[in-house]
Amino acid sequence: MRIGICTNSSSVFEIYNRHLDLDVVQIATNFLDMHSNLQLIREIKRSGVLVQARSVLSSGLLSGKYLPNKGVSFNDPLRKRFTENDKNRQIVESRLSKLELIREFYNVYLDRYEESNMSLSQFVYSSMDQCPYIDNVLKGGQV
């Protein structure tokens, strides 16, 4: 039987891995804020545990649907929290500004492989699949 947890906390991972000898850890990670999870990902990999990435599209921000500086608003409960207060709005605007860099890579890819009709979501999933620290990518939304 495989044993796994879902966390973005090093201390939670350490405790559970010590007592349960984990096989897999599912973490929320994406290219907008992966730097905040790199230490945890390295720790998990050093322990010989598999890393499963979730929320790869950053709750839809990397889907291509949302653009920076366009007065983004969300109606669904999951994303609505992004705009409920000034602090959250600043976070989402910062993340959307990082999206421009990812779009640049995506556009270079499309230019290089003209026959490709890969969507931004597919590009993000494919890129995360190739990340050496990630063993499995959970795909949601529209692929």
C-alpha cells in the first residue's frame, strides 16, 4: 500500500515521513511561485519520496484566460478570495505580472514549432512534466 500526504509545509512533511515512511507528497506548485516550494521539493526528493504537483495552473492564472493589468475579477468562490482585500489583490497582480515571462517562453515555443497548436495550459503542463524534481503532474481544468 502506498502512503502519501498533501502539504506545502516542511515541518508537516518531516513529521509524517518520520512516522509513516511516505511514498508520495502532493504539493501545490506552479511556475509563478515555485521558488517558495523549492526547499521543500528538494527535501522530499532527498528523502526518496515522490513529488506530485497540483495546482500547476495556479488556480487558472496560467490557463491563458487572465491577463495582467486588465482589471481581473473572479466570480467563483475559489478565485474570488484573490480580490477580497488589498493584500490578496496585490498578490494576484504580482503573480499575473510574472505570467508575462511565461507567455514569452510560450510564444518563443510557438514561433519555433510553427505546427504546434498547443494551448498555454498544455504548454505549462508539458513544461512541469519535464521538471526534474517533479515525478507526477496532476492535471485539472481544460487540458
